[in-house]
Amino acid sequence: MKRYDCMKLLAARLKDELVILSLGASVDEWYNAAPHMREASLFQQQLGCVTPQAFGLAAGLPHRRIVSLDTDGGMMFNLGILATLGNEQPKNLFVVVWDNECYQSIGGPPTHTAFGRVDIAAIARGAGVENAYTARTLEEFEAHCEAGLKADVPYVVVAKVAGTVQPDIKRKHSDGREDKYIFVRHVEATEGIVIMGPSEHN
């Protein structure tokens, strides 16, 4: 299945959630698939940091649903986050792992999941995340989105997707610093809090 098709199915279910996503082509795909979530989405530039950052948001905003859009390559960089989720059991965190079995943004060398032995969902279950599954069809993925967005325990779905990028996708017209402020101001406005106030120099 195609990652972009999965994104559109997920996006149709989102309204008030906050989304953390991985770097690479999936960023532009997400902003096209979910334009209504633009201000509520932030991409993380370091592999291994997407789900940890999402977990931090989930812990800090326990009343709000947080969605992590991670990757197989990113998750392999920080498997320890699965043990953290297993121990801490956040009730408001839904994790999607786009598993295309390659490091797409650097030319496509294979990740560990490409060889038929490494199963991220099984690793998550072994780390204490009981609701961890693999989806291979759009129907399976959509069913897990419905369940994961309602769950009161951490929920992980590993989506087996093709190693291709949606053609003719519109690039986002912003850099990482601007994206950070867009996201923070959205959280401030929707939560009625101040995260980044005026500095002492202005």
C-alpha cells in the first residue's frame, strides 16, 4: 500500500490532535494529505526522536490525543522508546510507523526490517505495548486508526508501505524554524497557555 493513501485515511479522522512526524518525503506528503492539520503538525529533524517527542507531548498534555508518525528507520535508532511506552502506558498516544524497509531520503538503502526477521510490532509487544500491530492493507490500517485514536493505552500500528513517494506533491513553503513557531503558537492558542513568551531583549 502507499503511504500517502494511508495518510489521507488517517487525516480524515483528525481534528484536535497534535501530530509529530519524521523528516523526509513524508513531511510534504502529510501536509498535502492533511492541510487542516498544518498548524497542529511538527516534523522532527533527528532520526529516533519522533516518538520520544510525541511521548513528551502526551505526558505534558494528558487530556489531548497525540499522534506520532514515525518511520522504520527512525524507530530502529531508538527502540528504547518502546520500553518507555510499555512502562509509562500513556493513555493518549497513537504511534504510526511507516515501514517502507528502506532509508528513503538518502537513496533507499535497506533498514533492518527489509530482511524478513525484524518485526517492530513484535518488539513493541515484547517491550510492554500490548496493542501493537502490523497493517498490510488499507482496510487493516484504517481499522487500526479507528481503534488507536480511541484507545486509553499506547497503541502502535506498523504500516507496511511501498518505498515510493507520491508524485507531483506540493512542497511545504516553510523552514524548520518557522514550523516550530507555527506549531508552538497553535498549542498556545488551543490550550490557553504561554510556552514561548517575549524575551527580555525585545
